Amino acid sequence: MMIPKDGPFRSVLRLFLSVDIVGSTAFKQATRDRPEKASSGLDDLPPAEPWFSPIAQFYRGIERTFAKEWSICVELSDSVGWPTGRPPELWKSVGDELIYTKVLDDHREALTTLNAWVKTVASYRARLRDQFKSLDLKSTAWLAGFPIHNAEVVFRSSVTGLQPFNGDDDDEVFSNLSLLHEFYSNPYNPEFTRDFIGPAIDTGFRLSQLSTPRKLVISVELAFMLVQAVRTQPHEYQYEILRFFFDGRHALKGVLGGLSYPIFWIDMRPFPFLETTEDALNKIIPLDTDSVLAFCQEFIKSSGPHCFTPYIIGNPDPTFSRVPDYHQERLRGLESYWQREAQKRADEKKAGLEKSQPGDGELVQQNALSKLLVNLDGLDTPNKHTTPEQDGPLPTKRP
């Protein structure tokens, strides 16, 4: 089956990156209830809600810092022949959380993006904590594949012009595919809003609850992909090698059908000297890539169908290029369903138009009938535009 470059039937692997402000709720409450005792740094803020400035700075600051670090990452990666691919894009904001996403065309792009992301969070964290001592950042990262296992959904941005719901509406699968086709023909059309839903998205949000300022929690599939990339990372690449740790397996509500989920995390070290000495006391050392790789492979193998090796069509590493047979069948079935239903609706529309527009014979009959009705009407009613005097005397009735 031919896979289109873009569109609802293209198999796509996406990386998701979230960053959240830690301590924002308490900060808002404190500045609302006792503004005179709020954290230092508020005296110089403009006249708005006292908590607004750090939140607004967070939105703008992360955006600008990520853009800067991504540009640096592209330059450094190009210098060693390491792929970066398309730039990340903002998916959405959820309260004090920002979530970015990026299409991966090569598994190594996951590592380059994480390198830029780690630098982004660390850089903005220093700025945030310098001004607002009670605030910090935490982050999470995970993978999700589309359109199998997860789904893109499209909504119209405004209710204006929408048809009211009735029992004859199309089924929602076809309706969403129709909107997706419209969206992909013009992704920047403000009329549409795209969202991502599915088990992997739910898993990512569950994992974010376990993240801390030090622990950038990652999904098991992403851990597998990252360690594979780290093992081939060029020696001259000017990024520190990521440090992986493991917190055992935890039950995450609704994830993996009740199986315990492995919690891997990347070390963000907000206080590197303190945490390094603390790790020495607890005899905690980073994981070697061999251990992470072996565990991830075995866990994914034993957790099907809830978990599978992430894949990118055309990926140079065969480890992450094979599409499962079941997914190939689903992709073919989805496209076949779309073509079949689209043709069915096109035929129904054509038949409806033909039925509403009479043929030549029916048109002749209708014209003849109309003339007959007009003539009959003229026998009973005087012409509206003449008088009896103009037409001559009316005929006399015979006895």
C-alpha cells in the first residue's frame, strides 16, 4: 500500500514533550490572599493579578528558549551529520503546562530533540528560580503512533455554520476522516483545531504525575529509542550523554490493562552538586545502556498487545522500521473504509441530484401541464390586464 507523505493514512510516530510549573497553585493562592506577603520579585510587576506575570513569562520564556536551543541543536547536529528533522510545534497549553510535539522521521531525532529540550528546561528553570524562589519546572516525554493505536481528531473552531445534529448524520469515523482531509489540505486554516487522543496520550499524562524537577519521566518506548540512539551518538557531538535511572514498576490507572508500568527517567539535576553527593550516599549510579536496552526489549515483547516496538517507515535502523502485520492490516482497512464510504456518499448525492432534476420527457410533461392549467384558469377568470369593453361583449348564455 502506498503511504501518502502527509494525511490521515500516513503512519506517523510523534514525540511529545510537556513542561509544567511546580508550585504554581500555592503561588497563586498566596499572592491572591496575601499580596503584601507574596514572594520577592512582585514589587516590580505591572498592575495585574500578582500571579499573572510569572505564568505569562513562562509561556513566552519557554517558547523563546526552546526556539533558541532548537536552532543551536540543528547547527551542532548538522556539524556531525546527525538528523534533526522538522522543528517541534506547540500542541496545546493545559493550565500551567505546555505540551510540544514533533513528527519523527528518524529514531535519532528523538535524541536530538531531547538534547534541545533538556537545555531549554534547565535554562529557563535558572531564570524562573532566580526571580521566584518558590517555583520550579518538571517535564515528561513520551511517544505515540498514528493513526493506529492513537488518533488525530479535528474540530471546527467555531459553532457558527454548523448543522444541528440529527439521526441522519454521518458516522463519526467518516466525519472525522473528512475533516482530517480538509485539515491536511490547509493545516493553517483557523477554522480547524486538531487534537490527539488514544492510549499512548493517556499514558503520557499518567507519567507526568510522577515527574519531579529532577526526574524527566519517559515512556518505556521512548527509553528504548533513546538508548539505541545514545549508543551511536558521535563522540564529537557537543551534548552531555543523557543519564538514565529506573524507579521500578508502578500501577498506572487504565494503562497496560492493569500491568505495572516501568518508570524510567532522565536526570535533570536542578542542584547538580547536591544531588551528586546525595547519590553517592545512597549508592545510586546511572544505568548503563545495555541494561536499559535489554529490559525494554523484553518488556515490550512480553506486554503485547498493549505495548509494541515503535516504528518509523523508512527508518535507517531496522529495529525501528518494521510495521507490525496487524498495523498494516488496520492501515489498509482504514483507507479502504474511507474510499468505500466516500464513493457511497458520492453516489447517493448524484442520485439525489438526478432525482430532484427531471429528465427531458418529464420536463416536457411538466411544461404541458403548466400551460393546460393556465388555459383552464383563463376560461374561468377574466384577463387581469383587460376589461370587458376592450375584449368586446361577453357571450350571451343560451337557454
